[in-house]
Amino acid sequence: MITVAEINIAPVKSMALVSLDAVNLELGGIRDDRRFYLVNGQGRLLTRRQVGKLAQLAASWDAGTERLRITFPDGTTLAGPPELERPVWTIVWGRRVRGRALAGDWTPAISEFCSQPAVLMMSDLPGQVFDEFPVSILSRASVEHLSAEMGMADDACLATDRFRPTLLLDGCESHQEDDWMNRQLAVGDAIVRVLAPDPRCAIINQQPTTGETDADVVKSILNYRPNPLAAYFGVYGIVERPGTVKVGDAVQAV
């Protein structure tokens, strides 16, 4: 049986993942996923592609109390309700997203950490700051297959959080998720439609907790899954029926 092994979000895009036991999958994805993001001095998205060590920042967001917390590697913590400036348009993968910069110490502290201007933004609406689609799906078996192709032992395979999936699945055959293209998946109480393969970038070459490049994982994918367009690994989907999803829930193509 295929089941949900992990549910992951990033309250601040490109910062460390947060694993949850249960979520409500809404039409726009998980409400608190990537609710905050960074832009550079030109108002364009700033991610681990430009600053790998963003992976070292741990963020949490409590929407109920409207309290954001970011912890730096040295233990320094910023926490509190965001004080927002006026709304502005920012560019996220070619899309215009309206957000508001956080006033106070947030942006200066993160800019110093990144050694470049890095403005912390809160999107005006949830579900705006995904890459291509709001839900990414990957099986543990695919990660194990890739690790074997790279010559790794079973007990030393790649960490699954390197690939930052929204939903990590157990009980699949390797790359079984490829077979679900344009199909619906019943995931807990929700229905997700798989729409596209996930094109991987250089972020997966980075060690997931430090952000330091430690392997050419993109090249390794292309070595055994050649494609002239991209190193596809895992799939993207949209939510067609909202519902609760919990770790351990069954996943079934319908």
C-alpha cells in the first residue's frame, strides 16, 4: 500500500523544511507553505540558487497567533508578529505577486547573513509563492534508486529533504509517480491531480542542512534518465478537492 511518509512545508521559501503530521490541502496547496519569501534589491525572488546557506535558517509561522520565528545558525532568534509595510509587486518565477516587506530587524539581519540585500516579504495571499505548481510529490523509492545509481550504499542514500517534496510517499516502486501523469490521486480526504514532471535545478546538488554543494545530483539524474529539457525527478500537482491529509494516509490513483 502506498502511504504518505512525510508532509513538508517551508514557512519561508528556501529556508529549512518543517515536517508536519497533518495538514489541510486547500485549492492553493498548504496555506502556510512559502507564505514568506525573499527578494533582492530589484524586487526579484532570492532563493538558495543564489544563496545556498539559506538552508541553515530555521523558520516557523503560527498563523493563529500571527507569530513568525527565524533562528540563525549561531542561535540568534528573531520572533514576533510581522509589522508590514505598504504592498508592492514582486516577481516570482515570472509571476507578479503582491507582498509586503517586514519592517524592523528582519531584513537587516537576513541581509547581513546573506551578504547581500535580502528583503523578507509576506505574500498578501496564501499559495502564491510556489515554483510551478503548489504540490510536489516524490517517492522514497525514487530517491533510493537514484542513490544506488550514484553508487551509494543502502544505509547511506541521499536524504529525501534534499528534494524538498510536499508529500513524500512510501510503498511505491521507483519512479512510480511518473505513471500518474494527468491522473487524480486520492490522498487522505483530498484529491490531487498530477500535472507535470518536476524539473530539478542545482539546489538538489546542495547538502540540505548547510546549503553547501556536495554532489552533482542533477547530472546523476540525467545519466540514467536522459532528457534534453531538464533533470525530471518527482512530479507536480494541483489540489482538485480540498481535504485533510495526515502522515500514514493511503494514496491511490483514481
